[in-house]
Amino acid sequence: MKTIYKCLLLLLPVLALAACQPEHFREVYPAGDPQLTAELLTKEVQYAKDSISFAVTVTETETPLSTLSIKVVVGMNVIVNEQVRTKDYEFSSTFTYPVPLLANMEEGEKVKVYLTATNVEGTTKDLILDDCIGHRPAIETMYIMPPTIDYKPLGKGMQMTSDGEWFNAYELGYPKSMECLFAVVGTKFGRVDWNYPVFGMLDGKIALITEEQFNSGVATSIKLANDAFQTIDTIRFNPLTFEVIFGGKVAQPVSSLDVMTDLAEVAGKNYRFSKIFFDPELEVTLSGVADVEMAYNLDFMEYMGDNKVKFLAEKGMYNVYYLTDLDYLVVEPLEDAIYPNAMWMTGVGFGYPAATPEVAGGWGFDRPGQYIACRTVAPKVYQFTAYFKNEQSTDYTDYGTLNFKYFHEKGWDLGEENGGSYTQEGLNIYGVDKNGGGLTKIDGTTGNEKGNWIATNEAFEGVYRVTLDQNTMTTKYEKIR
């Protein structure tokens, strides 16, 4: 008990001292009455070219000032919204803001300035300046222009026609996925004239853009795409609302495919190409090839006899190549197909299983033959069929020339599979572990071979169906011929 009493005696002076401390409150001012005056220094502006300027003065006699709120509004577009710190009893400044051209900004629209002065007690004073008139730039012509001069699908561009509200272009025959800019002036050489308004994409919306924004990547071209179309045949653009409408021929599943008439010739290439809509419920008659039984894609098609094939993958649009020198049809998913819905392989020592096959690999995705698209035959199960020709390497003693890897996209960036994680069944191929060792006597720490599928030094040749099963973590090889 003595100890408790002693503690209480020690606390009493502290409590007494705390009770004597003065309370701190901010100084309270009268409600006050801010006086706000402003003058427009600009009475007319051209959108995207001129700026609006105005002078503002705020005074108080009883209460210090706090902030000045500024909004510049054209129609429904708020182009400026900021607060300026004011202090003491008087504030004076001149403000200048560019006025962009945004969607739905009409000719003759008022460019309004909303001002609100507030003192430290929260008393406000409002003022509106609405004597400035905005004008649209002259847009009497419009061109659909390629984003770069080497962008082939649009050629050198096309002039649109005007109906007074929309600019229109019909019977175009553009690809069902394309990019463009809308330019008031386009040159005959397929270049945009940046001295006049140009429309592209900015912050995810169609907007008026500058050459500097486009070249720096801040702004981009407008992408129009619809996989349901065979081609884009109509494009309409409204320069007031910034709306784009496009349409085309709706793709229909093919029941016949003539590789010489239905696939377009590609200049300077040894293949013809088009995007074709397939339906697994509809058999397709192939023509234009020398030998249908040897020319059809073994992963995506099944031969039914009488020059007919059945499509094996899901209904939809696919890239189709006809390799003229090999007399072989390549079917693969569209470029945006990625894992887990798709898998791609590339490497060396393989080729397409044509009647007279050739090793045409070369580590890359730039042209048919450098890679092969896998068909997804079940969840996490991927299949490709290829001609393999493995020879003893002159650079290594432990393995041959067949060397490949699986990638998660038609490219390098999205990811890849590790060969050392899979058991190999049916062929003398090893998976090299990215982390070293694995299922092979090959040194898995060797630089570029990490994660690859590599054949031993035993020579072999043939057409093989390869199945990558991520459920069982196996790679199975079945010789077809």
C-alpha cells in the first residue's frame, strides 16, 4: 500500500501542471466578404490553336484569403480545373490556358471561365466570364491515311466524301484488322500533312493529335478490328463527335477453298495468304494444290477423301498460307492467340510435313517455316506435326542438329516452356533444364540451350506428331511416316 500511495503522490504534480497548460486554437476571423473581379483578355479563340487569357483580382478587408478555384468549360468539356493558393488580403494575377479541340465542341460555343474565391473562414464569391467565343478549325476534307508510309494494307490512303455531318468511305476492301489516322490533308505519297488537323488515339480515346505526340508514342494510330468480318468495306468518321463507325462483309465458313484464287499472292514471298473462317461441322473441298492428300495441314485438318478435309479446331477465323514451292497448306491461329489457348514452337532441324519436305527452321516468327503453331487438342495439351531431320552436330558431340522450344505467343516476350520439366516419350530427345541438369547428359547450364528440346547425336528423319501434355508433364512423339 505504501508503494501505491507513493506513486499517486508523484503523479499529482504532473496532473496539476497539465491542467495549467493553455489551450491552442487557430485564430478565428470574421466571416468576411471576398471581392472578386476579373476581365477576359481574349474574346475569340480557335480550338487547338489559341489560348484564353484573363486577369483576376481578389481582395479582402477583414479575413485573409485562401484559394482561387478556376474552371474553363466548353460545352460539356472541362478543359481546366485547378486551385490556386492565395494569401494575405489581396491577390492579383493573369492566367492563360490553351483551348484544345475536343469531342462535341461546337462552332460558336462559349468558352466559359468559372471563378470561385474563398477566404480562410470558407466564405466564397463566384464569378463567370462568358464573353469568349470558340471557333472550330476548318475541316472540309478528310483522308484515311496509313500510320507510316510502309504500312501496306491502306496503300497511300484514300479521300473520304462528306455528307455534311460524317466523312464516309465505301467499297474499301481493307483487312478486317487495320490501323489508320484521319487527316484533313494527306499527300499523294501516303504521308500525313501535320500542318493540318490529324486524328489518332490519345489516352485511349480518339483525339486531335500532334506530330510530336505521335512520333514519341504518346499518341497512336486508330485500330479498327472485327474478327467477324472478312474485310472492312465501310468507314465513317464524325469530326464533331469523334465517332468512328466501320462495317464489312460478315465472314462465313468456307465449304470450298481454292488456294490459287481464295488466297492472295504476297509480293516477293513464296506463299499466298488470307484469313479464312472454318467450321468443324462443314467439310471443305480443297483445290489448286497438286496433291490434296499430302498438302493439307495435318494438325488442323483431317482428310475425308474425294479432295475433302474436315476442320479439327474450334470454329472461327484462322490465318491460312499456301506454300507454293512445297505445295503445302498451313493453318494457324490469328496473331493474338496466346497461352493457354495457344502454343507456338520454333527452332532448327524441322520443316512442314509436305510431300517433299524441307528443313526450313531458323529460330524466329517472321515467316512460315521458322515456326509451327500447335493445336490445342484438350485443356493444357498441345499438338504439332513436323518433318524432323536430325544430323550429328559438328559443334557438339552429345547431341544433333534438331533443337526447338515452345513459346506462349507468336513471339519471344510472353513466356516459354522448360524442356527439363518434361519427360520425353517415343524419341531420343532430351529436355534441358533451365536450372542445370534435368533429364539429359547435356550440360543444362549451357547458355542458349537452357530449356530447349534437343535430339541426341543419333541421326533420324521422318514426320512426327508431337504432343505436349502439361497435365502429365510429358512430350510424346509418334512417327506418322
